[in-house]
Amino acid sequence: MKGKFHYAWMIVFVTFLAFLAVQGGRLAFGAFVEPWEQDLHMDRATTSLISTISFVIYGLSQPFIGRFIDKYGARLILSISTFIVGISFFFITFVTQPWQLFVIYSLVSVGVGGASNVAGTVLITNWFNKKRGLALGIMEAGFGFGQMLLVPGSLMLIHWFDWRITIFILGALLIVIVFPVVFFFLRNHPDEKEMEPLGGKIIEKEESETEPVKKSVSLKVLFKMRQFWFLMLPFAVCGFTTTGLMDTHLIPLSHHHGFSATVTGTAVSILAACNIVGILLSGVIIDYWSSRKLLVFIYFTRALSIGILVYSHNTVLLLLFAAIFGFVDFATVAPTQLLLTQYFKNYSIGFIVGCLSLSHQIGSALGAYIPGLLYSSYGNYELSLYISILIVLAAAIMNLLLPEPNRIKIVNKRAS
């Protein structure tokens, strides 16, 4: 395959597209908070609870999704999940009561859980023995592009039309365009195309000399491993401060600080654009440098950016926050996933990635609900932001205490 296009990059593109549409639609939740509150007569705590329940369902689904992917393959799970999210968005256009939104958005969460990093990480692991970090970064950039395109796009469409037409358009995008692409072009493993992974089977054979069979793993075994806890807990903090706090509350927070919809949309766009750059950079960096050290840097930088947000009562500070936070928003995912594949290289990773994703969604659920509850109690987000700074610093320390994977230099030499 030298000098020719490798189908592994088609796998990356299709997964990227699925994440852009599915996860981008989920990240647009914040754009619908105020329209839902006005139309369905809900308060901020109630809308936050919808987000919280969705994260809980998403999170609880992840270990099961991992098992299903190990058994049935990522193609089937990702295809079905994309369709579920699209049809659920369609049904949301008809809701008239808060309880209906609770029920249908819970179904959205099941679909979002299937179209997640669990499927993506398994696909990249199957298709790439070289440039795996770059592939993970490009795949994860789908989240960033979804955030950059669908969140401001949703704000714009809601302003021009209403929230019902907007969410109908999101559903149509998934059902008519994304679902067919995923179903017809995705493949679980290079064997299905009579190919080898990108980079060949050199690394796979080297690693199989010490452990020829990928073993399943139980929670009991995982709970005894420091690597599991020190990846899982920081990833929960990541979920609290990104998809939980920022993706649910940044738009209403900026409105609370007196910013117009135009300034808010600009801040979200800057955050999303920088997020894409940060995701891609992290994917490139971890092919050549320590994922553990990169995570420490990312979490310290995130704490700094949230500190800026506390005092962002003028446009310059809000945009500065958006740029800095954007660079380290989803940049944690690729190094965390790569560390996981290195620490647990002798195990079937679908279930382990599912457990890791569960921790992220638990953090996201708390990050969505607690700030909403505190806002309803105190009328501001300051306490939530201070809590976020403290736990992000704790996450940085935990990553600092992780051991360096033994084989990272060997893998990087092969990948260069």
C-alpha cells in the first residue's frame, strides 16, 4: 500500500463525520436551554436536570456499549446509534410538556452513548499501528467541528426560525446524510477489506510475543490498578468542566454576565475553533512526546482559563477565556485514550474504554446539574467555577503521579 491511499483514513473520516453530527448535536444543548425554559415553562434547575440525566444514561451505557462493540463490531453499533439520535431529534419537535422532553432526550443519550469514543477508539486501534495518535486526534476533532458548526448554527437558526425547526434540521442531517455514510463505508477491521492495518502488523506482533491473546477484564481487576483510577478520576473531572459545565452553562453564563447573543456566539465559535486546533495538536504531540506530561500541562492550563472566566465581565476577557479553554477543551481525550491502550494493551479494550467513558459522563452529569442547582440557589456561577478550578488542579496532580508506559518510545519510533 506504499504510495497509495489507505482505507484506514476513510475509517477516520467516517468516524469524524459521525462524531461531528451526533456529538455536535449533543453539544448544542446549551443553545436550547433558554428557548426550552420559555416555551415549556421550566427553570434552570429543571433544564440542568435534563442534561444531567442524559449524561447519566450516556455514562451507564458505556461499559455495555464496549461489550457490544467487542461482540458485534463498531460499525453496527455506530450506525444504529446515529439513527437513534436522528429519529429522537425528530420526535423532540413535537414535545409540549417537560416530561416528554425528559423521556425523548433520554433516548438521545442512548444513541450518543453508542456514537462515542468507545467505538472510535476500537476502530482506530484496529486500523492503525502507525500514526495512531494523529488518527485519534483527527477522530476527536469531529467533536470540535461539531461544536464549531452546530452550536453557533443552532443559535442562528433558533434566532431566525425557532427551536423546533432547528432540532428538526439536526435530525434530518443525521438520518438522511450521516447514517447512510456510516452504514455503507465503515468497516470494523482491515481483514474485511483484505488489508493490513496502517503501518502493517509489526507492532502487533512485537506486543503479542509477551501476550498472544487479548484477555477480557473484570471490574474487580481494574479496581486494583492505579493506572485505571488515575486515568478515570481525571477524566471525570474533564467531563465536569467541559461537556458538563461549559457545554450546558457557558451560553446562559455569558448571558448572565450581560453579553449579547452575537458576543456569546463569537466566544463559542472561537472556543470551538481553538478546540479543533488543540485536539489535532494533542494527537500529533503524543506520537512523539509523553501523553502523561501533556495531560498535566492541559489540566493546569484549563484551571488558568476557568480563573479568567470568573472575572470575564468584559468582552476581551470572555474571548481570551474562549481561546485558552478551547485549546485544552477536548485535547485530553487522545492522550488519555492512548495511555489506556498502552497500559491495557494485553486486554480487550472495548469494555475498559467504556468504563473510562462512564467516568467522563458521571463527571459531565455532575457538571451539568450542580452549577444549575447552585445558580438557582445563589443567582450566579461563581462557586461552580471555583470548585472547577480546584478539581482540575487535583486532576493534574493525579496524572503527574501516573507511571510512564514502558513501550511508548518503541511505539513512537515505529510511528515516526
